[in-house]
Amino acid sequence: AQKITQTQPGMFVQEKEAVTLDCTYDTSDPSYGLFWYKQPSSGEMIFLIYQGSYDQQNATEGRYSLNFQKARKSANLVISASQLGDSAMYFCAMREGLSNQFYFGTGTSLTVIP
Amino acid sequence: ETGVTQTPRHLVMGMTNKKSLKCEQHLGHNAMYWYKQSAKKPLELMFVYNFKEQTENNSVPSRFSPECPNSSHLFLHLHTLQPEDSALYLCASSQQTGGKAGELFFGEGSRLTVL
């Protein structure tokens, strides 16, 4: 089974609007971390936000927030007030415990429309 | 320089060539990784080094040969590659710890084309 599933290959959002990118995960380890990365056309993967499995509150980093629903095993990324520079690929990833294995999804391509 | 630096950024090679990709991290991390990124596929972990020791080798063909001479440098030696090996190769580093501090820091990648 896929460890990380991103079901939206492509998304469009109007500039200044909010958008939600979906991510579901599969693990039996009680300790895990969830990460979101942005990959612009330049290729570099840029870390956006982190959520730990024991964190009580949803993570927020500026315009990024993570809608963490542990029982549903989902960790959706919410980008508020979209900007043209947000157009990129977005990847959800999971790390179990202290493992060196980070599992990545197939990504969602986000296009922000002026 | 800061972060994770990869060279070359682009590489075109024939199937009989031998070439190397280089990665250098300036973050003081103790773990370094090679990932392969192909279109429409999740990132594939190839190799992991912790404190210069290889700890993961995810069934990677022997035509890819990693080398980690110290905790700041990582190489990927390539020989007799196949056209299906054409991809973006991403290097990453991390601190071997949990939580947010264990995040991966990536380089910009080396775009490899095998003719």
C-alpha cells in the first residue's frame, strides 16, 4: 500500500484565494512526522511545514497551515491568500520514528491564476 | 555558500560513459541522501549515509555507486546507464534527530539525460 497518497495531480486557484492540497498517509507507527515541500521549476525542494503525530495543535507557518486529522490519517496543506509565486509542485512526505526513510507522495501541481 | 549544493546541474551522457554527481552540504548535518525523481512518480530513495556509513540501499542497480568520503560530501558515480535512468537526482541532508529538526534539506538537483 502507498504510504503517502496525493490524489490531486493538478490544482488551479485564483490569486488571493485559499487552496487546500490533499494528503493521506498510512502507518502503524504511533510516532511519525508529516512534512510538506514545495518544488518550483528550478528543481529545489523547499520545506514548508511540519506536523508531528503527537502535536495537539495544527501547524501553521505564515500563509501555510496544516489541517491534521489524525483519525482520518490526513494532513492537508492550506495555502491562504495565494500568490503567483506559489505556482509549483507540492509534495507531502512522512517519516516514521527516527527512520531515515522519508516517504513521498506523487505531488500536486498548483497553478495560481492572476 | 549555504545549504546543499549539487553539481553539475545538467548532465547528458551516453550509455557507455562514466560520470559522477557531486553533493556538498554546509549545514553540519550527519545524514546525506540520494533521491531519484522521475515524472509522475514519488521520489525514490536510493542511498542514505549516516556519519559516512551507508545505512540504506533501496535495491539500486550496481550501475549507480555512491561514495561518502566525509559527512559533508556525497558522490553518485554513474556507469553504463540506461535511458530509463534519465531523471532528476536530488541530494538531501538532515540532522539525525526527530521532529521538525529532522527535516530534509535538498539541493537543486542534477538533471541527467542518458542517450
